[in-house]
Amino acid sequence: MNKINSFEIVKKLIFIVNREAKNGFSRKIWYNIERKLDDIPHDVYFTEKKGHATLLAKQAAESTNDPLIIIAVGGDGTIHEVLNGALQYSHITFGYIPTGSGNDFAKGFELPRNPEACLEIILREVNNISHQFDIGFYQGNDEQNGYFVNSLGAGFDASIVYKANKSPLKKWLNYFSLGNIIYAIYLIAELFHYKPNMLELTIDQKKYTFEKTWFITISNQPYYGGGMQIAPLADPKDGAFSIVVVHQLSRWKLLFVFMSVFSGKHLNFKEVTEYKGTDIKIDVDRPILLHADGENIGHTPIHVKMSARKWKLIQSSVAVSEGK
């Protein structure tokens, strides 16, 4: 990494670190990173529980009106919380250092999966013009609302997320850097137990009805679930979501659909339907689970909109100029 002197950094840097990401491996990664910040002024805050990153980001944003860089260090759940805490403040720019198990955010927003490479980009580009991206907003029952940056899902996939996140097996697998296997385990388990439902979907005021719906995803970028390319056409700068509905297929064919998601070829199945839109309402014949950025957020019904608010992310100017 090229040495950057403290006088070259004109914006304050705040790191919000989830040391427990990837079953504690994030802690070791962070200590290696922090050694490279010896001559650079910065503040560090460590999360202590679920939702804490949101509070820390909000407090940091409200502590000053000067330009501020808030850098999330953790997994997709950490950047989800940080954005929900500070997105509404216009003087905030965000950075991200991936230390989680899935890191779909890094892949979808063209950041290196190597934490030290991400730090190098942040320090190199910190004084340059940041890049602006779309973000989704959801609102459900009982004041259930928030922002999501990767994707929001309902149904079969949300049920997998819910059970995987609660499983003690996930922590054990993370210890061996095999955390994503937990989703495959629960995919097979849910394949035999999940009951598809009737879906009523409204996209930009146009109504659709699907029988025997397994799941629906609303995506801002292509990846979810640890590298699955659920929405190959999703672009976080085009002002619209990619909406994918999987419906009217057998349990075994559903398994083949999931196997093809890593390459994005699931869209070739006639039972997989894709739309683009900015205002989506989901309702079903019975409440089903929801997730946003891999975090459980309750049950349907739900209303999702592309937010008019943009957010700023530090990216490599080289990658952006080359269109990568």
C-alpha cells in the first residue's frame, strides 16, 4: 500500500467495525488494517449488538456538519445498518471494507473482496469526487420501514435466511470459513417443507397475479446469497429495480433454478419472470417472511420504492473509468 500522509486527508474518517463478522475473523482482519492507519487521523467505534451500527452511524453523522467519511467494516449486514443510520445526512460519504462471509455488496458495487485493497482505494480516493448510487426504501406494517442497498426478498429465500441466521450451525461453519454452506443446508430442508403461495404484485401501478409463487426478489444490484446472480440486469445507477418472480414449478425444478442462479441462467426458465420498476407492492394470501440485505425484517404485505435520495460511495476511479 502506498503511504498516505495525514495532511493529505481533508475529510474526517470514522470506522464502524463489526468485530464479530465471520465468526470473529473480522477482528483479526481489522487489527491488520488499523496498523496501516497509524499516521492518519481517524476514529473507530465497535459494534456490540445487532442494530448498534445504525445508532453509531447516526451519532457520528449528527456530531458534525463538516464532510465526513463513515466506513463500514464487516459484512452485508454491517453496511445495511450503517446506511440506515446515516443515509439522510447529505454531508456523509460512505466507504466499505468487507470482512463478512457473503460480501455481496462488495461484488455488486465493484469493490475488491480483499479488505486491504478496499482500504487502499478509500485512502487514495478519499479527497476525490465520490460516486452516487440508488437505494431502495421499504415500508410494511407496524411502522416497519427502512432502506436496503442490495436486495429485498419475500418467500422461500427469506425463509432460508431466517432459519440460517438463527442456526447455531452458522457460527460453527463460519469458524471454518464455510458460512455460506448453511444456506445450502436450509435450502434443501425448506425444499421439502415450504408451501408456495398466491402472490399479488403491483409494479408502477400495474397489477400481476401469480399462482404457486416460491419467492420474489427486488434487487438494486445483481448479487445476493453469497454470490448468486439473482438479478443479472440490475444496475445500482439506473434508477430502477430488477424484480424476479419464481413461480409455478415443482420442488425439484426449483432446485435446478437455484443451481443456475450462480451463472444468472435461471432467467431462461419459463417459470422465472423478470420486470423493471420503481414502485412495488407485495401482498399474498397468507403472511410470508421478508429479508432486506440478508436481514430479517418481518412479514408481508410490504411496499417498496426507489428512494429519491442518492448516497455517496468511495470507489476506485480506475474501475469506474474502465466501466468494470
